[in-house]
Amino acid sequence: MSIHKCQGLEFDSVVILGVGAQTFWGKPAEERAAYFVGISRAKRRLYLAVAHHRARPEGFGGRWDAGRAPHIEYLEYAARNP
């Protein structure tokens, strides 16, 4: 389920994949709002995943950074607000 579709719902466990600096590349205020919607859906457990390397998908011709970095702001926010 996408973050946008889960708005208004709650779940015992929420898993958010790709909490990396290269994943959130839109307008910062809109990306923060979407992230907050996602993490605030968790009632009991929140799992955040970060990849340090992500290979370019076969056939993808656009710009792609294989090396990934955690999105520190988002990870720290989740750690401060359990």
C-alpha cells in the first residue's frame, strides 16, 4: 500500500522501505508530510529500512546513483518520536 493510500488508517506494524536521501527527491515540505503520514500509521511497531547500495534496474536509462545514503533527518525524527 502506498503512503498516500494509508492516510486515515492505522496498523499494528508498518514497514517503510527506502528511507534514503536518494528516495525522497520532491519538494521537501511535501516529502516530509508524506513520510509523517507513513510513520504515524504504526500503532505498535515501525520498521524503517535503508539500503547502502541499490543496483540500477535493467533497462533503466535515467540518472541512477547506485550508492545510497540514509535520510538522516527522517530516521532521527522517527527515533525521537517513538
